[in-house]
Amino acid sequence: MAATSVVLDAGRANPAEPTDVRRRTDRLRAEPVRRVAARARRDLGLLAAGAVVLLVLGWAIAPSLFAGGDPLHGTPAQKLRAPSVRHWFGTDNLGRDLYTRVVHGAALSLSATVFAVLLGLVVGSLIGSVAGAAGGVVDTAVMRLVDVLLSIPDMLLALTTITVLGLGTRNIAIAVGISLIARFARVMRGEVLRVRNAPYVEAAHASGVRWHTVLFRHILRNAYGPVAALAAVDFGVVTLFVASLSFLGYGAVPPTPEWGSLVSEGRGFLATAWWMTTLPGVVIVILVLSTQRIARALQKDGVR
């Protein structure tokens, strides 16, 4: 009877094991995020960076809550007014409130940044995963093409793409996203090659699982970490990249507000209205530094 009881107890315990394993796995996956949150409470710099990112996201999602004025309407009698309590960032040469234009320009600039990063992430990850999983001639051919793209400066590749597609914020996002594909493909391919030789992947192949199932279910689930970290690091760089192309005149058509074009509009008034160029530029720099600070914290706390 005792032996029978032990067997029954073991039989009842076994079904619980997968649930316990999943719970432990979920806790391990959530641990880096918890460490970052705990560190943010101790690190004022990281907390301030998170607050900046949340504020700018609020500008992009609901600009009217932060600046209720019309970004396109100006009062000529109030042109080139210095920053004050009424006009936090001053006014431009047409009397438009500069703070309102910066807030309403966040939507275009951030949407282009997010689209560019997602385009590079999705397409680059797909190319890198196929090349790493297929190997042989496919891997060689794909990676030689990637090497060619990596040898071209990002700005030159983006400018060439914009020349083909035409002007506009959407085309800037596409051009920047295309310039990011090669680096994401390189990182993903390296991670796929690392994971492909793991024992559980070889066991899946030996048990007759189809290659595409192994790729998505076993390889990609364990190879996305460094690629996600690269996306977090590149977000700030892409924000600066998009603003630079807009500064050169490839973005939205005036008077539509966009961060890069706002910096460009103030170039002719540096001697008399320094705030027109300086304050939008400061906003861009603070956002870039904040995203880089958060990305470094994520990498340091083991998101990889």
C-alpha cells in the first residue's frame, strides 16, 4: 500500500511540474525588468530619463493636453519674443508660439523614428534568421549583400533612398529604416548561429520537427535578446538621424512643425532670436540622451 501511495503521489505531482517550470521561467524573464525598476528608484538619472521619455510620448499622443494653442497660427505683433512665462520657448519670426510647435511636432518626429526602427528590426531580423538557419550558399550570398550595405554610410544610403522616393516624413522613415536593416541582420544572424547548435534545437531536428517550426519556436525565442537591445540603443540615434534629414529639408512641408525643420527655421535668426534654434535642439538632445541612458540600464541589467 505504501508503494502504491508513493506512486500515486508521484503521478499527482508530475502534472504540476510544467506549471512550476513555467512560473519560474516567467519570474526569470521578468527579473531584469524588476531590477531596472528597482534601480530607477535608486538612480535619479535613470528616473529622470524615464520621465523625459514619458513626457515626450505624451506630447506625441495627446499634444493638445500639453499645448492647447494652434501651432500654425501666429500673431505678427508678437514675433521674435524671448522666452517668458507666457511663451515658454519664445516666439518665431511669424509670432507663433515655439513651445506649441515643438509639442505638436513630436508626433511626426517620433512616429518616423518608431517606424524606421520597426522596419529595420523586422526586415533585418527576418533576413538574418533565414541566413543563419539556412547556412551554406544562402548564408554566404545574403551576408555578402549585408556587407555591401554596411560598407555604405547610413546617411549616404538614406539620402539615396530619399532621392528615389521623394520628400516627406514617411519617406524619411522608410529611408532610415532601410539603412538599419543590415546591422539588425548581422546581429540576428550571429545569434541564430549561436543558438542553432544548442542541444534542444538538435533534439527538435532529430524528433522530426519541421525546420520553420524549429526556427520560430526554438531559435528565434532564444535569439531575440541582443536584437531587442540593439533596437533600444538605436532609438535615440534614429531620432537624431530623422531630425537631421528634416533639418536638411527632406521632411514635412512647412509650416507643418517637425523638430528638425524647427531647428532649421531659426538658423537665420541666431543673432537676434537664439531660442528658435537652441530650444528645439535642446529637446532633441535631451530625448536622445534619455533613451541612451535607459538602453544602457537595460543592457547592464541583463535584458540580453
